[in-house]
Amino acid sequence: MGNGGLRRSLVSAIVTAIGALVLALLLLEDPLVVVRLSQLAKETLEAALDDVEATMPAGELGAVLAQAGARCGCRITAYDEGDALAGDSVLAAGAQPEEGLSALHGSERSTFRRGERPPSRTADRFLAFRSVSYRGEPLVLEATLSTAASQRIRSAVRELLLIGGVLAIFVALFLTYALSRALVRPARELTEVADALAAGDLSARTRSTREDELGAIGRALDRMADQLADRIDNLRAEQDRLRTIVNSMVEAVFVTDSLGRIAATNDALDQLVDGDPIGRTAMEAIRSPELHEAVRAARKGEARAVDLDIPLLGEMRSLAAQVAPLPDGAGVVAVLHDITRLNETDRIRRDFVANASHELRTPLTAIRGFAETLRDGAVNDPEAADRFLDVILKHTLRLQALVADLASLSKAESPTQRLTLRSVDAGAALAEVIRGLGAKAEQAGVTVTSYVDPDVPPVLADARALDQVLVNLVDNAIKYSAEGAEVQARLRRDGDRVAVSIYNPGPGIAAKHIDRLFERFYRVDPGRARDVGGTGLGLAIVKHLCSQMGAQVAVESRVGEGATFTVSLAAATPSEAGEAAGAHSEARP
């Protein structure tokens, strides 16, 4: 009970009990007192009549009546057979006749008839009758006693009961207040501690030292709080461990309640869906009829595995979902594995195998064909043999280049490859690449010129990787430039970065090819690419090497206006710039 409820209950109960007791005594007092007083009056009147009857033969009637009335405190009157007054104790005691007659006539006497039972009481008197014989004459004695004395006694008893009841109520109130203070305060403390525990404050304790039942309850509450705190700490630790394990999973996980609404998720799922999934159904969070059907079946106790292809976060994603029911119909748990990259990798693998097989098949077919022709007799024709051998050598060199590029691409894509980034003089590296490709440019009739801004700082890169990137870009520019064209290489500062641009005045690249230009074996013009000896892997190698160095590669081109490939590299800090001179000596493999 709160706010004095226990105290009010105690006071109400005790006051009600005392009030009921007093009321019962008041209700019982009147009949009990009346009965007792009536009994005493009867005994008194009977004693008076006995006294009169015993002394009547020896004395005068008036004196006998007066003496007996005085001794018993009542009035005794005698009537003869004619119902006439024969004697009266009041008149015989010396009262004035008028007073005696007035008193006699004022009495509510009932006529006594022989053989009838006389009344014993009137409104204000007790009455008793007896038939006697006085000196041979029959008389009827009437003894009367006023009820005034009994009324006074009854009033006094009633007043005593009322006063005692009031005093008992006040004493009860005082005792109840004292008792309630002894009970309510510790009870309120127990209530406050219980409320604090219910609100989550597990540090609340009663610390009771009382030796009564309330103290025992307080100590039991403290023990319960200690055990509850230990169990909650264990549950929280277990929950944290479980949450850490679930959040460390790459698979997305969600758990629904019995109504099918998501009640718990992990970080992977939160990153997979748009918005907060808690409280939503699986269909609302991930719009997939297959997943919805699997969840519905799991709620009926049937585990399912489904594959989904759905749009999430603006792109199509492929998911493999395992949905299983929880015990007792509490919900379902679903584990979603994002296999988009796995499917993409599988697609790339298949494309790569197909493209590599195609690229290998062409030169191998040519080599086999010309070798068989030579074996069948063409070797005896010097002119044809020389021509066939030139073709075989050309395709052998193409195979060698393809194998080399495949090895370079495999190495560039390998997760185990670690590039060493340090300060590199990009101007010196570009100049050395141009010198190394000078003979190829001269053979193709192409001029390669370089423009290096004077304030260009060293770049943060891997020397060998940077050299390979520049070689591929300049070599491509030479291959796809017409005879007499000029390939331009420019090195300039671009804010806190350094940009290397390679421009070739070739036929240019249509916009539809730009996005796929860095894919393996992708060629804008497959026939021309094979004619110039391209493998289709050079730009893919460039992309992967730039990604590992933290650089970006981009292309700008329009059909008929040539193409510009730009590599953006991070500039080296002044402390790293001192290493540039030593880095260039390791640039070329």
C-alpha cells in the first residue's frame, strides 16, 4: 500500500472493531439492564409482600404496610373485596390525605381479578399483587415500585459505555499510529527497493537489520537482488559475446518474433537493407516473394534454402538464404549470404577462361597450321619456308606476350602481393619509359614527346608498378597511333596530387566503350587490336596496379579526336622526397 494506505487500513480496522463492540454493548445493555432491574424489582416487591404477610397478624394494617414499605422502599396498598381502599403505606406514614390520595389516584393501577395473572410492570412502575386474609377479611395487597431509579441506572450505564468507547477509540488511534510507524516505514522501504529493482536499478538494497518478519523479508529481497544482478550480468556478458559473434559474421542475419516481424539483426543485415528493419516483416525489409514464402514455411516448422536476386541499395544483389524455425513457434531465424561478388567472380572466371582460350587458340592454330605445312614439304621451298617461319615467330611472340600479361595480371590481382610505396621521381620514370620504347615508336613512325612541369614533386608509388603502368599506357598509345602521329606525355601538379597524362591522336573511343575499357580482353576493335599485337590485358593490369598504389586512372576520348589516359598519384611528403633518387634505379625490371 502506498501513501499511508496501510496506516489507514489499520486505523479503519481497529476503529471499526471498537465501534462495533461499543454499539453491540449499547444494543445489549438495555435489555440486559431492564431484565436485571425487573428481576431486582420483583424480588423487592415479593420481599415487601412477604414482610406484610408475615407481620400482618400481629399489628395494625396501616402500621404494617408503612413499616414494610419503608423497609423495602416501595408502596403497599390493600383493597377489600369491593375494591375499596383498605390501607396504604404512604398514607399510614403520615402523608397529607390530599397528597396520598393524589398519589394513589395517579398510579396506573390495574384492577386485580381473582384467577387472572396480574401485570408486573406499567409504563413507570413495577407491580406485584397478593391475596391475603386480614382478621378473617380477604384483602388484595398491591406493591408498587417506581422505575425512575432503574432509568437512572440505565442512563448511567449507557454514559459509561459511551465514554469508555470514546476513550477506547482514542487509545486505539494512538496505539495504531505507533504500530503503523513501526510497520509502515520498513514496509515503504521494502516497496521502494522493490520498485527500484523493477526499474532496473540493481544496486538498490534494504540493508535491513531488523529481527522481525519485515527484516527477514528485507534480507530475502537483498539476496534476491544479488542473485538477480549476477544472473543479469551473466546474461549481458553472454548477450555481448553472442552479439559480437553475430556482428562479426559476413552473413546477414535476422530473427523474427512469432508474428513474423523482425526482432533482431546483425550489422551485415543493417548494411544490406535500406532503413531500420526492426519491427518490419521480412517482406517489408527485403522485397522478395521467395524469401517471404520461406519465412512463411519456417513459421509452420519447415526449414528452407532459397536463392534471391533482388535490388538492394540501388543495385542487383544475389543472396543465398537459409531460413529455419525457432523452437516452440517463437519465430524464425534467417541467414543471408551475399553471393553477388561470388557470382560475379564466377562469371569473370568463365569469361576469362573463354577469352584466354580464344586468345590462345588463334596463335596456336596458326602455328600448328604453318608447322604442318612445313612438315608436308613447304620446308623445301625456301621462300615459302621463310614466310611461314616469320608467321610462326610472330604468333610465338604473341603467345609469349599473352602469357607474360596473364602472369602480370595474376600477380596484380593477387591478394598476397604487397607493393612498397615510397617516393619516386615520376619525371625520371616517364623519361626512361619513353627511351625504352623509342625503337618501337621509331619502327611505327610515331614521335613520343614529354612535357614535365618544373614544380612537379615526387610521387608516392611502387617504382616497378609505376614503370609497368607507364609502359602499358605509352605502348598502347604507340600501337593505336597512325604513322607520323605524335604521342604526348605530360606530367603536372594537380593540387596535392600529381597527374600523368598520355595522349594518342588515334581514332578515339566511343562513349559506349569507356566503362568497359579496363576489363580483361575487352577490345574496342578486336581485329585492329590483334593486328597491332595487343593482348587485351594491358589496361586491366594498369587498373589493378593503380588501385594497389592508391592511384586513379581515367580516360577521356571522342571518336576521331584521339584518347587521353590520366593516372593521378599522391604526391610524396618532403620527408619522403629524399628517397626519390634511389627509387628510380629499381624502376625497370
